[in-house]
Amino acid sequence: PDVSAPGVSVLSSYPNGSYARLSGTSMASPHTAGATALLLGAADGLTIEEAQEYLMVTSRHGGGPDATPGPRYGEGIIDALAAAAAATDGNVVEGTVTDANGNPVPGATVETAFGTDIETGADGSFELYVADGNWELTVDQFGYGTVTESVDVSGGETVTRDVTLDPAVDVVPLSGQADVMGLNETFKFSVVLANVESLTVDVTDDTDIDTDSLTVVVKDQQITLGEEVTFPEPVSGSVQITVGTQDPGTGQFGLVHEFDGPDGPLTVETGPTEVMVDPDPAFFEIVEWGQTENVEIGGTLNEYCIVENTGDRTATQDVAWWLGDPNGVNVFPTRVTLQGGEQVEIPFPIGIPAAFVPPGAQIPHGWFTDDQLVETLATFVGAGFQITGVDAPARVDRGATLELTATVLNFGSREGGSTLSYSFDGVFVDSADVSAAPGETDTATFEFDTSRVVRGEYQHALSTAYDATDPIPIRVGPSQGPPAIVGDSEPRDLDGDGLFEDVDGDGQFTVSDVQVFFQNLDSDVVQNNAQFFNFDGEEPAEVTIGDVQALFQLLGE
């Protein structure tokens, strides 16, 4: 692709005035079309080709600023605001982000108050589009202090702003402190540090257990609560913190971590953790769920379930709605994290396509977690049409209009309509709307101009969302050709013009056909079928030497 756009679980309009979450290029394409329309409306005189170019040059690759165009993202993910700025005012803010030693800082976020943003590349460079005005330019990267500068741009100019970042203490929790633990248990959680020179760990004010029973270990070093620990050299990277208890009694505790370093200190609070005698494992119970009995085909099934963690420990599970088979393809999971006793309601609106299942079908559906499965039986209701009759000729003269009439029956449980499609020789020709009450019929007539094809044998067919006819044979042209002149092989019309130049019937037009035709010129089988050998176009009721000469001339062509 040239570019990519949002296309996963997009909330979209759906038939019957409803909404559903859909995925695929059918969702990404409207995003791109809308962005294109935005550009055409914002910039007078902009061409479609120019709009495409602006969308491409301002797109951001999902693989990062240094990624090259590829089959997944193309040039990148479209940025409508940046493209509009480029197409109108055309101002550019560019520069390079480096550290205090002059080394490039890749992956830094550069953002303007206008609303455009980008990450720096491997060489620390960036390029942003903005509208006319005075804008704040903010640069931020983990492990560095944030820098904000003012940029004044107008008239399509390019302004360079090189930015230097100074190191700073930084912390990002990778996993949280446990919500629940048993007596004499330990738990571990991780943080990512940058430029940390010392650490102090203490308990929060609402801690109500014996703090002497707590042990905290960081980088294989046990820490005394409330006392600062200085590291031999600044610590950067992922660090694991281990917390244990030794007969603390029940209650709760929280921890306050003070990380100090350049531009510090930085304080992070974790917890609280409840200490229990024997906490129960997590159990995700489905306490309530939608039990739809009748599902409207072509409508939206608005399902939901309420899940409660009836255990004590926090856990994360997939809660999934399924249709037909919980181990099949129609399974739609949602990732859920619940603490002990916590409850969540999960809605799931799903559009049911018109031909997903036939009316009257009964299919189980329900929800499941790692711990439980529930199901109910749904009956799909709606209109459905099958083809009960076709009135069509077996032959039609070439150039005449072929007329075909079909009868359809609504075998469903609702009054409604459908589309009946007609194809000729495997190519779609036309469609018609049909409608009827349950058990009633409707008819539709199709016409086909046979001058669009040459003479010969063909097949045509009809189809609805639930039914299709077998291919129906039809001959375009005379009802039959001439009988065999020599041997058992009948002459053939190789080009569909109604004249049978393959006289000997071997499937090829060669000098042998001219010889056989001349040798049998006066035979009854030739003279009684003169209309098939009228090669000179003079006298269709009689075959003459002129037809032989014309056939010989055709061979030369």
C-alpha cells in the first residue's frame, strides 16, 4: 500500500440504525478518504495527486522513524493534521536532538502545541509540519529532562531548532506491587530506571502491619526501610524489587520509593498490599450475561456479560464471547484484569451479516473465562429467499434479447427483501430487488442483449444470499449446425459467426476443409444446409463454387 490507516475494531455505522466494531480495509479506507476530503477542503485548488503526496510525506511509519516503506504500512500511518498543515501553510520545523556530549538521542518525542508530533530517528533528527503562528516545541525522552522552546513560523518557511537534553533521573514501573499476599510470602515487581544514584524505601502512612517483618531487596542488596542506599555508580535499566514478610500478621502496607539522581529526586508510591492468612486464588465467575433467544439477521446482537473475581488474588484473563463453538473461529476475547471481589461489565455489539446463517437456524452462543463457560441457544430470524422456478428459453437468435424470469420464495420467518443476481457465462449482468412475506413468492425478470456475444453454447445462472441455480445451458444462434459431411465429425463454427468453416469437423480450419467442401459441393448434405455454408454471402438457398472460392480466401486471411 501507499499508506495505512486505523482499521482494527473501529466503531462504525451498521444496518438498521445500529453500530458495530469492524476491522479491515473497509475501515481503513474511509479514514484515508476522509483525510483526503479534509485536505481538498482545506487547500483551494489542491489536486487528488497532490493530496495523495501530502498524505504520504507526512505519514509516520508504525515500525519507527527509521523504518523503510513495506507491505504492512506502506509509507506509514496517515497524519491528517500534519498533512493539512503541509498542504496549506507548509511550514516546517526541523532539527536534531543530542545529549550533553553531542551524541544523537534517538526515539525522543518532539511535539508542537499545534498538535503535530514525531519521534527522532537514529541520528536524532526530526521534521514537523505546523501552521502559521508561534508554537511551543517540547522535546522529551526517558532519562533526560524535558526541554520546551518557542518557534515562530509563517509563509511556508523552514525553521531549524537543534535541542540539547541533559540527563535526569527517571522511573517507569513495569509491573505493579501485589494487591494480596499470604503470610511469609514474597513477591517481585520490576521498574526501569535511568540515572539513579541512590534509593530510599519506606512504608506509607496507612501501613498497619509490623514494619520490622518486611524485607526489601534491590539489586541483591537488602534495604533498611527509611535509610538511603547509594549505588557505586548510576543505575539505568530494568531492576527487580523483591518484597517479603516474616510473620507480619494480617493487615496492609504500601511502599514509598525515592529515586535520586540528576534533576531528582523522583518519588513513586506502590501498593497497598493486603496480607492475608490464606488468600484464595483468582476465579473469574460470569455472574450475569445476555441470553438472546431470537437474533435478527442483518441486525446487531447487543450482548454483554458481568464477570466477578470471586477469589482474593488479582489476575488477568481473556473473557470471550463465542458463537457456534467456543473452540471455533467465531470467538471474540477481551483482556480483563480484576482484583479480588472486583466486577466488570463487558459489552459486545456484533453485526450479523445478512447471509451469515439461514433463517430458522439455531446456534449456541455464550461467554467463557479460564474458569467458566456459559451458553444459551439462539434462533436466527429474518427473511431468506430461495429460487423455486426459472423460465428461460433453451435457444435465442444472436442479436435478439434474451428474457429470463425467476420466481423466489421467502422461506424465512420475517417479511423482508433480498437481492437476486443474474450472470451470463460467469459474468455478472444485473440484479433485482425481491421481497415477500414468509411463505410468499416474488418474481423478477432479466434481459440480456445477445449481440454482446458470438454464436455458441453458454451457461447462465441466478443467485440469492442463500441459494443459487445450477448453470443453465443456452444456445445463442441457430438451433443446430449441419450434419457430418465426411466421417462422424460434424462441421464446426470456430469463430461464432454462424458459418461452419471447419467443414471436416476436426477442430481446425485448414486447406483440408476447402478440399472436402469442394469435393462434396453438390451433395445433399451440403445443399440442404446452404445457410451454414454461405461464405460468399450471395445466395443463402444454394451452395455454389463462389462459396468454395470465398472459403479458400478466408483461409488465406
